Amino acid sequence: MRRVFLAVSCAALAIALLLPSAGEAGLGLRFFHTLDNNIACGIVKGQKKRRKGGKKIPRIPGEARCDVRAHTWVAPPKPANCPLDWGNGVVVGDRGFPNYVCAGDTVADANSPAAGPGSVIALGRYSCTVLEQSVRCTNLATGRGFEVSASQVSLF
């Protein structure tokens, strides 16, 4: 189940990275980065399973994810079920506890807007706040989330 979630999440973010930044909120996507360009984040608004033209469209899980370009923290050991890059960022999804990212992509988008301290970027059930040295993202429905900076990661 976790592999399916990771695969769908990676696919959704990979598709999102191919789309232009303009109008991304209307597509259920929002990307931003910190002023120093070290932390890049993406929010995917979950989509419910639906029908279109007689076909079932699978549910797309929502998530908030931040990747950190240069960091001094060390991710825990790579789990056996992660066939991709491990631990360059953190993610909180629709369910469960936040975790380090297993992905072969990044949410870094050179065309995304820069967000300074005090900025709040929200989409669907996710809200990310840019602080002085970190970004804090929360799933508002579950209260789960993370705070990430160049020097540390906090999962809650």
C-alpha cells in the first residue's frame, strides 16, 4: 500500500513539474521556494476518485512536500521499500505520519514564486508557513506535519 502511495505521489509530482507554474492553483498544485532558494516546496490538493467519460479516474492523494538543496541533517537509513533517492526532503500526506521523501524527482521549480518569512501558502487541507530559517507544513485535517530547515527536521 505504501509503495502504491509513493508511486502515485511521485507520478503526480512528476506530471506537475512538467506543467507551467501559472495557474497551478487551479490545477490543484502550488509550488514555492524560500528566498535563499534552499528549500523548495510543493502542495498537491488531493482529488477524489471520479468518473469522466465513463472511465474511472483514480484518486490522487494530496500532500505537502519540501526538498532541501543543502542540509546538514542526516536522514534515517533508507528503507528497503524505497527504490529511489532517499531523504532529501520531507512529506506529509492525507493519512499517516509525515516521513522523509523517497522520490526520483524534486519539487524545485525555477519558475515558482519565492516566499519570504511570514508567507503562508495553502491549498486544500495543507498549509505551509515560511519562517525565518525554515518551512512548516501541516495537514490541517489531521494536525500532522513537519518543519524543515538546512540544519534540522521535525516531524509531528
